[in-house]
Amino acid sequence: MGSELGYAYDFHLRMLEEDEITSKYKSKRKDGVKTFLFEFTTNFILKKRSQDVEEEESSSSDVIIDSERFDTYMYPNVDDQKMDFHLLLWDVDLRLMQYWMNGDEIIFLLNETLDFTRNIASDPQHVLLNLIPVAVCIEVRTVQQDGETLDDAMDRAIRAEYTVPMFTDPTYMCYSRSSFLRELSKVRVANVEEGLALMPVCPICSRSCTLGAQISTLPKCGHTFHSHCIFLWIKDKGLICPSCPSPAYERIWEWL
């Protein structure tokens, strides 16, 4: 898979053994009900062009530069498999979009994951299992292009460090803040000049705008930041834009 020039994706699926399960959801079991448990592991890889590999006498063009893990679970609906898809999509689509995967790639990955899990669950040797744990191993490759230096490829490489953190539990955040953070637009910079016009330097981290960077613009005041920077700012510090006195979002009500 690979929807954007300079990026490619791959994945593989396997059933986890009981002693391999690390998810906090491993106890989400119900007697007589199947539980689908998904442990996602993502490796962020820089794929060097063959010329640089030959010059370095390296045995591989792939270099892992970062990784992350996340998980989710569901009680599958035997009467409505489309509902299962939408539940899984709701849990993980924002994360997969952070990898710059397009909609078709996300749909394909999730359908393959659910089909694989259902096949395991229906296997006679697993009929007595109430927990079906599946490892979803994703590889996100930033591919060095012809004429692109290794440093430039590294600058635009997708990695966990530069992505928006996994969606925060709203039980300790005001509802309007959690909703705003989920819906805030996030744009990948495909043209450096256009990106620099919006954000020459991120006011929070002081890093310049680079190809492949993900940026977000606050709708009220129009100030632009790295998406992961403004996410953490609003999550931790709240209402006000870092660059001006304007509200970052409208407060509606809070959990008590």
C-alpha cells in the first residue's frame, strides 16, 4: 500500500498466544460472548534509496526510527458485521490517518483485520475461547526519493514523536475540549512554500515547517502550529491560543 508519493505501508496479522497479550483490555471477557482484542504495533521506517545503501555497505535499506503501540477491543455483533467495522473504525481511524493513510487503505486494513479475526473465532479449535487476541503489525515507510538527501528524508519521516497523541479520555477533560481536539483539522504539508506561508516556525516548539509535517490552524484566530504541539498545548493548558488572547475553542460544559 502507499497513497502518497514518498510513503508506503504494509501490515501483517497473527493470533496472539495468551502469554503474549499485553493489552489492558485482556480482562474484558464475558461468559458465552466472544471478545475481539486488537493489539496494534506500528514500526516507523526510513527506507533509504539503493545508492545510499551501497555507499554505506549496509545490509538493509530499512531503518526503524520509531515505534508505538495501541489497542482496542469489541464484542462482535453477529447480526450486523457492518456495525463491527464502524466500531473499529471509530476507535482507530484518527490514528491511522496520522500515518497519512487514505480512506481506501484504512478500510482495506480494517476489513482484513476483522475477516482474519472472525475466521479465527469460527475455527473449531477456538470455539471454546471467549477472547480472540489479534496482533495487527503495521509498517509505515518514509521512502527516500531520487535527489533527496538522507537528512531531508529524515525531516519528513512519519514517526510517533510528531503525531498527535492517541485520543485522550474525555472523563477528565471538558466535553468541548475533547470534541474540539478530535475534530481539529490536520493537514500534511505537501508543498513546503505553501506550508511556510501558513507557518514559517511553530510558535510552540520553534521548529520550521518541513515537507510532510502535519499542521493545524485554530479556526477562531487563524494561528497555525504543528498538530501534535497544539494538541498537547490545548490538552494541558486549555482555553487560550499560545500566540494571542483568542479562545482556542468554545467551552460548553464540563464533566463533574
